[in-house]
Amino acid sequence: MPQSTSARFLAVAVTATIASSGAALGQEEIISGLSFPIGLDQVCPGQVWLSELGVPANPKAPGQGRISMVSREPSGWTAIPFVTDMAVAFNSMGEPAGTHHVSLTYDGRLLVATGGPNIPAFPYLGSVLIYNISFGSVANGPYQTDGARLEAAIPIFPFVIESGFGDSNAYSVAEVEGELWVVDSGANAVIRVADNGDLSVLATLPNIMNPEGTVPPMSQAVPTRILADGFGGAVLVQLSGYPFVPGNASVFRLASDGTLTTVATGLTTLVDAAIAEDGSVLALSIGSFDPATGQPAPNTGVLYRVRQNGTFEPLLENLNVPTAVEIVGQDVWTTEFLNGRIVRHADVAPARCPGDLNGDGNVDGKDLTILLATWGMCP
């Protein structure tokens, strides 16, 4: 994924000016004043983790990336800084890379995917950073990137380049059955980090054929967000590369043997996702590409509800350059990248079907088997 075609869209060229839109019906601003928010993940009810790319106005200025815990206080929601001053690297075209998506492990550690080059000037970019977020860690912060709570830094950039890929941009990471699966949107690949630390290429996403007459005729895949599906695999979504043709993006299932199965296709510019209680995937589109500005058009972002059978429909529309989505209780939270805020959409999260006992999004024989296995008097 050349920086000139996809990183620009992922970073949304921070020098762009897009007017803020007013809050739509059913929306509530949770937090404002953020510096290019890019990722959300929830560890437990009432506690959400947030990543900010934090691009400085001067490319030569120190990085301003930040990881925070969003906590509900008596006065309302607040972002408590955990890691600050995370580096931001700029390429020759002035496009930034740095702090990308955050995710949580089953044993309560925080994973941070960082894009950019893993070189002496930026030792913690192009890596997966693992932080200890045990009780009291936030209260004693904030910390620097290499502070006391950093448990490990796993370089992804060197492995990807040495493996023959022409570019690397670690964008998200998920823990799957004790392994880390890392989306590299530069290599258009998923990198597996085994529990012993060994790295390998789990899957490579193929280029996409564009509609006849489109220039260029092919686009790169540009995977973005990966999520453990709870069944030994992962859900994966893609942005698709320049010129970001509407309908070019898909939602996939990724198995532990590297097999990619298309769940749904015909979507547009997907940058994040969340898995609802009913098993559907909430896939977030950053918006339609505006060729006049080279950026996402304002108020064209969409949150799709993608069902298990591949059908989908908009759950939320007219979002203003959204970059992250998370389900918090019965609500859905999204970030607005350029407006620097988190927005709550009340009571729109899909609930689990009453008969779906195994949470796979279907009421079928598997659920009946569970019911029959437990038939009788409660213990």
C-alpha cells in the first residue's frame, strides 16, 4: 500500500479543513478537544480505551500521540491520559503515521498498533506495544511510550520489509487464542505473532479489480481493523486503496490456517468494526472519497450492520469522518477524526436474539443441543 494512495486517506491529511456538523438526533457528545482520535476498545462496562494519532502542526515537532482511559466520573465522561507524547513520523509527502488502534487482551493487557518505520529515530513505531493496565496503573500515570508500564515492544516493520513487502503500516492488532494477529495495511497482510514470539505471514489480501474504465484498473486491499471472533478466528475489514471506489470494501472471516472467507462485499472505505451481541458486525465507513480534495467527504460516513448471512444495511448515516466504533452497553460510540470528539448514539446496538444460546448470531440446532444438554432441574 503506497503511502501516496492509502495512508493519506487513513490519516485524512491533517492539514485538511472540514466544517464541523451539528449533532444529529439521538447523538450526544461524550468528549471533545481530542487530537485526531483513531481507536476505541472497551475493557469492561464503564471503561473504554482511546487512542489519538495526535499529529503536531509542525512535522518537525515532537509526537503528540496519546492513549487514554475514558472513564465515567460523577461529572461525566473524561479521558485520563495513560501514555503521552507518542511519536508521529512523516514521510516525504508530509503524511503521518504513529499511534493507531488499541485492543485489550483476555488477561487485561493493552495492545497498541503503531505505524511508521521501526528505525533508531522512531524505535517504538512500526510495532505492537504491550502495556500493563492493572489496577492503579492509570492513577499513577501518565507515562512515556517506554515508561514503567510497557511490557514489550514487538517490531513488525523490519519483519514485513525483510519478507519482501514494499511497505509496512501496522494498523491494528487482536489477540486470538493466545497469539497476536496484526493487520499491516501497508503490506496488505496479516502478521501472526506466535506465543513464543515468532513472526510469520498469516494471510495476504489480494488486489481488487476496479470497475471497467477506472484508473487505475486495480486497487490494493488495504486491510484496517481486526477483531477476535470468539471462535478461534477473526473478523477483518478493509478500506480498499485509491481511488477508493464505492462498493470495493468487504468484511472477512480469517481462520487460524490463513483462510479468508468473504462475509459481505459491496461496502465502502471500512476503517473499524465492532461485533454486536447478536453476532452481526458493525462495520464503519470513513466516508465517500472526494476527488476534489483527496479526502473523505464530510458527513458521508456510515456504520453498516452486517449480518451473518452477508446482508447489510446502514445503522447510522451522515457521520463526519468517523475513524472508530465501539459498543458500550446498548449504545454505539464513534469518533470524529477532524472534529476531535467521541459521539454517543443512544440505544442502537443490536441485542442478542433470545434463543441464540451460543452467541453466533443464529438460532439453530447448535442452540437446541445446548438446551437439551442442560435440560432438567437447575442445580
